[in-house]
Amino acid sequence: MKIGILGTGIVGRTLGDKLAGVGHEVRMGARQSGNETAAGWAAAAGDRASAGTFADAAAFGEVVFNCTKGEHALDALRQAGAQALAGKVLVDVTNPLDFSRGFPPSLSVCNTDSLGEQIQRAMPEARVVKALNTMWCGIMVDPRRLSGSHLAFLAGNDAAAKSTVAGLLGQFGWRPEEIVDLGDIGAARGTEMMLPIWLRLYGKRGDGVFNFAIAG
Amino acid sequence: MKIGILGTGIVGRTLGDKLAGVGHEVRMGARQSGNETAAGWAAAAGDRASAGTFADAAAFGEVVFNCTKGEHALDALRQAGAQALAGKVLVDVTNPLDFSRGFPPSLSVCNTDSLGEQIQRAMPEARVVKALNTMWCGIMVDPRRLSGSHLAFLAGNDAAAKSTVAGLLGQFGWRPEEIVDLGDIGAARGTEMMLPIWLRLYGKRGDGVFNFAIAG
């Protein structure tokens, strides 16, 4: 499958490596063409990897992962282009973290709205699936690194899009029973609002090598 | 130990039953004296149970559980009296649920503040511990009803108060490693903000017989 990655940070590079590693063609997009991080990633990731702008990556992908920082996500998607994203599965991995008051960050949107919903409204023809935003990227692509069962939540309005994302997660090592469909994109409020407790647990542990699970 | 319970709803009655059952003296307080629910509960719960007003229950308890509805919590605590609560462990089980827009509720406070923090500020001499607000009351008092390990989060500024609460949770059947101290009362933001995903999971399952856990 052809996959676009928006964003050159650790989340985008980690997902890009894994997606290329399991056989997909992956194009990483940056704000500007010639971005050295994206070019370096593509050179290291092999023949199935390439680099370009946000618009290039969005045009390339059948599935597009939004791995930008939450504060830049809507701008990045506008650069990618609503037209290029129309009809495509847009996997939104971002969190609306607001570091303007220091650490730990608060959320720039929550409770009665979410970044996932804002993105779906801004890109009405994209098939947005909120996913993987409740864990460190090392766990996203290697769930079996943790013993026991733990969860990847999906939220989105398009059942087929969620099924496509679940298929990709299966290639990462997620078991079917670990992939929990929470319903429509409004459930992004729930997953984004897990960030404050995630950050507390991260601070207490000193690492992100954990994930949420459910007993019962 | 003498325990006060503020609130006559299912959470207060369930905790009251359990606390009396493990040997504590429990006084349930209601807004007005002569509340029939509180009197009926006390009659059924046995010799160690009694009923009165919020102020009666607060004066009685060495530990006081706030089991009112979130929207009434601050009013109820003012009725109980800052003086009566001074120096006492105040276990805040509430969530700031706002049903004014229908179901599912949103939160009336979150992100940069929490109900737990509001209560600590309103009752500065009480030793507030946010606890048990991330699960259905049937799990609070019977954690072994679920197979496997799952978590009870504590947040509060007073280490000895958290230790007292952890001791009570141990009497309910919580294992020491399942009781997670998240730090100061500011962590109540994190546990209260788990409500939206809890509500989604509740809606999907159709019951509250589950709880959050951590893998890793």
C-alpha cells in the first residue's frame, strides 16, 4: 500500500520505518521540500521510502498518517490539501498538547471538542481515524514489547477506514482483541483526554514503555 | 475507625456498606436531617451504621468520603463545614460531570483545573485525596470481582492521608501494587479526564464491570 507520513519527528520516523519494514511504500512529507530530516530518513529507510512536502506525501498516500505536532496539525493538513486528502484514510496520531504554560502541558482543546474532530471538520472528505495517540511511539509499532494484553483505541466516522487502520495495526503486531473501536470521531475527546494521566504515569516511571489496558 | 459518608446515592451506599462490613463505624450524611434514604441505609447496614446531616457525618468521621454528585460537591462540603473537615482525610470520589447538554456528559471543569483541586482550595485544612473516581462503585469495593490486576489511582498533597486511604483500599481487597500514587492533587485532572473514555467504554459494553489497568 502507498502510505504518506506528515511530519518528520520521532513519531513519523518510527511509523515510517515500521510501515516500510512491513512492505509498504512510504513517503514522508515536511513543511518545505528538501527537508534534511525527511531526506535522511528516506535514505536510511531503503528503496520503499521517499521524501517530499506535506502535499507530496498526501498526494502519494492511499493512507496518510498525521504525525505533526498538535499545535501545527491543522496548518500542516491545509498545506497537504483537502483535495489531496479527499476520500483517503487519514490516521490522526496527534495530541493537542499546549506547552505554553510549561511542563506538564495542558490540552489546547478538550471536553466539548477534540483535535480529531477539528481535523475531520477541516477536511470533511477525508476519512479521519484517531488512533495510537495514547502511547509512546515505541509501543505503537511494537506492541509485543509489553507482556500481556493492552489496547489501541480507534475513533472515526467511517467503518471501512477503521478496518483499514486495524489491518495496518495487525501488521505491527497488534492482536485483533487489542484494537478497540470506540465509535465515531467524537471519541477522540476520550483518547486525547487520557494524555494528562499518561503524562503523570510517564513522570512517575521515567519512561514511556507502558500502555493502557482494561481488566474485565 | 469512624468514617463519614457525604451523599446518599449508590456510590455512598456501596462504600458505606463495605466500610461497615469490614468493621468501621459509618455515619452517612444527607443535605437535610431525616433523609429517608440515609435512614433506610443505616437501618439495613447494622449497628455500626448511622445517619445524619452532611455536618453530622463530617463531624463524626476521622476519614470522610465525598460521594455527592460533582455538581453539588462544593455546596455539600460547605454545609459539612470547613471547620469539621480541618485536619481530616477527605476522600473525594466525585467527578465533575455536566449533564446539561445531555448524554454523554461533558466535564464542568478540566484541563487546567479539577474538582479535586477546587475542593482542596475550598477546604484548605482538609487533607484531600482523590480516589476511586475512575471506576463503577461495584469495582471500588470488590476489586477481585475482575480477574487480573487493575488500578486505583490516588492524588493528594498529604502523604500520610494517601497512606490512610491505601489502607482502607487494602481492606476492600486492593493489592498494594494496584494502588498507584500519582502525586499531588493536581493529578486529579488526569483521573477526572478519564471519564470521557470510561463513558465510551461503558456505552460499548453496556456495563461498568471493568477497570483501567497498565501493561508494562
